[in-house]
Amino acid sequence: MIFFVKNIYRTILTHWKANLLILADLILCALMIFIMLQNYSFAAYEFGRYYGDEGLALTYTITSEYDRTQDIPFYKQSPMYEATKLVKEEIQNSEFWKPYYFVWLSLPRSIFVSELPEDFELQYDPKYPQPGFSDINSILFSKHLMAIQNITIFEGREFIAEDHELSAETVSLILGYDFLPFYDVGDIIIYDGQSAKVVGFLTDNAFLRVFDGDYYNLDRSVILPRMFSHDASTTSDPELFLLLDGGNLAVNNPQTDVQAEINKITAKYGWFPIRCEPIDGSRYINTEVVTQKNIALLLFLAIISSLLCLTALSNILFKRTIKEYSTHCTFLLSGTPLWKINLSIIIEMAFWTGLAIVPVIALSYLEYGRMLVSPLYILGFMGMIVAISLIPVIILNGKSNLDLFMRSRSE
Amino acid sequence: MALLKLTNISKSYGKDERKTAVLEGLDIAIEEGEMLAVMGKSGSGKTTLLNIIAGIDYPDKGEYIFLDTPVLLRKTSDGVRFRRNQIGIIVQHFALINDFSVCENVEMGLWETKMSRKERRSRTMEILDQLEIRTLSDHYPPELSGGEKQRTAIGRAIVTKPRLLLADEPTGALDNLTEQNIMDILTKLNKEGTTMMIITHDEDIARRCTRVIELKK
């Protein structure tokens, strides 16, 4: 123990110039490693955020980009009409997502029972809040929507596949919770000569998620599975329009490149481009190149800067050890083993390395108020660099030749 | 009783055609309490002999017995251990560490022993008193004269009470007066029971030893 204390104290003072250089080199190295690791952790965090499931978009809106002043592909006379149906069918049946949509409608108050309070329709109607408007808000729900948005039934049943068919004679209705005192399951509502049957009631405070963070209360809304009335003789096909120009896709795997998959479908039928936009989380595809390049660049810079530090450190240490040659021989001559001499150098370098990360810790606390990268990581990298730079020194010490030392000035 | 015995020792340097034999079939024994002077011209193998005895170098051939035990040194660390326990060495250029005080340079020989700090300090002071350099204990080698440096080196060599003191031209770098002074110290140490072997060119020094051998090429 006494040897280590005396020898380290001696070398710290005797080689103060070399030691200052070593310390400066190590501080520089620690700062570079810190900056690299800091940036790497940021980049890795971003990378993880985009490539991991967390934070990735789960829902996309799709909008068809056809020229609205020219050919409307949803019209029956359009040459694209048949292709439009195929595109919609393929989007609906894709294994990558579940499509859904909703359409705001309104039903005249006169078709409902007169017991409905006067202000029944006003409380939650976002579009027509002014008094005097007396339509009841209704919303057309596509297949999958209730399941995807977890909208549940208080009484009765949900829509079944047949409810969404245009051919069904009776339209099924699900009413909001506030209709419960006025209607029962099985009641019939007549509108425009067509009968609609109440099949269920939504739970209290059921909400429809319109956009990310925008919810609409359904307690006083009527939910329809399809258009209330359908005139087959019209030139347009509103059902066809529904998904392709304002629908949503709930992806099964958040890492799916939705735009690429949609592009494949439209290209297959020569249809108009469909733009896909995430409405929650983040887009997957654009971040890929940036984060990967950042990480590669940081890795490259870290290797280059570490090599420069390593070369400088190794050089200084080697020259310092050459100056120590006769001292080391004297130690060996007086019975100090070589491993102790080497260990003494290693301990001293550990001391300088520990000292070198103090500015890094100070910088981190000054800048961020805490250590974003563990000091152990920095010490690990520094330790590797110092260990490699010590190899030539250990080899040099191992070649200490006492025979030559004895003869050096004696004959 | 022989402290050490070298039998049929041979040592050469270089390889193949450049091979030069330095020692060939050397037989030598050093008795306990003896003060042996080894003389010879440059290149006769004096320092090689000292290095072999000190465990710094190894003979190519022959047997080395120290205190009735064969000395088999296979690694550098074996030599270090052997020296630490048995041998004290003094060299012409003193081999002092300039960054250590006189006291630390002497005490250094005890760092590898199991002595307590107090015991180390006491033993060191004893040696400094013996060599009359106690007043210099806080001085550093660059502040000392040649004689004072050599006394410090002697102090470091004898502080562990070695069985054998090896001195390679111990007065080679000193003036006549200082040389006599150092030889007085070595003679006194010998009379107190320290066995020593001195490598020298100087016949005056050899004359003060109990036995002289001359190595020839």
C-alpha cells in the first residue's frame, strides 16, 4: 500500500506537465463521449419512438385526390365507376387494417315522440347550437366503428352485418342513452315512408372520437347503420363515396406503411391517388432515414474522436514511461515487483479518468439539471480507451532490462 | 560455511557467429562474513557474475546454490523476490530516485516487508544514524554530494539486513577522500557480519577486502 501511495504521489508531482496533458486529453475525450452518448440517446429515443409500437399512428384518414371539377369517380356514368368499386372493396377487405367511417346526418324532430324535451337537440349539437333548430342529430356508423372506438350498448344489441346492407327493409337504429325514457327496444320510427326499428341504446356518456383528442357525446344522437333512404335511380352512389373520400383506417400493425399499401391498390386499378394521414401518434416512414443516418454519423464521430484521444493519450503515457525507466529499474532492483509498478500506473490513470468526468457531470447538471447519460457509461468508454493506451506502457515496463541498467554507467 | 556456491557457470551473449563467451566454467564460493573483491579488465565478466548472483541474469550452464538451496529463477518476479529476501545491491551510479527524500530512498527497501510504519521508520533512522546521514533525511538526491548519495544507496541496500551485499564499483564515481570514507563504511559493515562482494578496478579497494579474485577473459 505504501508503495502505491508514495509512487502515485511522486508521479503526480514529478510529471505534472505530462499529467496536465493527460487530464486535458481525458477531459476532452469525456466531453466528446458525453456529447456523442447524449446525442445517441436522443436519436435512439426518437428511433425507438418511431420504430417501437408506442407513439406510432394507429389510425389514418384517407382522402381521394381526384379533380373535383372534372370526372367524379363515384358517379355511375363515370368511366372510373367500376374501378372505384373495386378499389373500395380491396381497401375494405385488406388484411392490413380495418376501415371505418361515420357521417353526420340529421333527422327531423317530428318523427320522434312529442315527449322529447324542447331543448333535447341543443345540448350536444356542435354544428347547430343556435336555438330554434329542431332536427335531432344522427350519425351513420360503418362496420367496425363501434368495436374500434369501444362504443358499447346499454340495452338491446349492436348492429349486425345485415343492418349495414342497403337491401334491408327496415333500418335498425341505436339511440343515445338520453332516449331511454322515451323509447324501448323494438319501437318503430317512420321516416320518409320507411320504417326504422330501435334495436338498442348506447351506454351513458358514450363518445365518438372524431379526431385525435376531439370527442363528441352521443347521449342525444341517433346511430344509423346505413343511409335512411336510398334512391337507386340517382346518378351518384353515396355509399361508395363514404370510405374513399373521408374514411379511416385502423391499422392492425402500427409499423405498416399505410401509404405504400394504399398506393399499391390504386396503382393496380389505375385509380386516383389516395392521401393517407395519421390522425394519432406519428408517421412511421419519414423518420426512418433521418434517425438511422444520425445514429450512423454519431457512431462514426465517436469512433474517430475516441481514436484521436487514444493516440494522444497513448503517446503521452509512453513518453512519460520512458522517462520513468531508471526509476522503475531502481524499484525492481530494490525488490518491488513489476506488477505493482504497473498497477500503480493503472491506479493513477483511474484517478485521472475519474477526475476527467467531473467537468462532464458539471456540464450535464448545468445544461439539463441532471445526468441524462449515466456516468458509468462514460466511465466504461473512457476505461476502454485508457486500457488500450496502457498496453504499450505495460509492454515497455515488461521489457525493463536490469542487466543493462546495472551496466549503464558502471563501466 | 559457504553462503553461496557457483559451480561450472558459463554465460555467453549473442547468437551463432556473434556469440561471445563471457564466463566459462567458473567455480566460485563466497563464505559467510567474507568481503570478496572481484577484479578484472572490462569485459571479463565481473558485472555478469554480479548479475547472476543477484538473480538479474541467468547462467547458460552451471549450478548456483545459495544457503544450500539451488537458485532456480525462471521469471523476472522470481529474481525480484530473491533479491528482496537475500541481496542488497549498490551500483556506481547510486540508482537513487530523485523525487524521494533520503529517508524515503532508504525506507523503500522495507516497503515490501510486513513491518509496520513505525518499525519501518525506526529501522530507517537506525540506518541513517549508522551511516551518519540522519541530518540529511529530508534532503533529496540532487541536493547531495556523491559520497552522501552513495551512503544513501548503501542505506537502502542494507536496510533489509540482506545476507549478501553486492557492490558494483561502489566508489567509481567518487573522489579519493570520499572513496576512503565509503570503504570505511563497507569495512565496518563487514566487520559487523555483512557478507559482501565488491566489483572493482581499484587495487587499493581490493586490498581492503578479505579475499580477491581476478576474472580473466
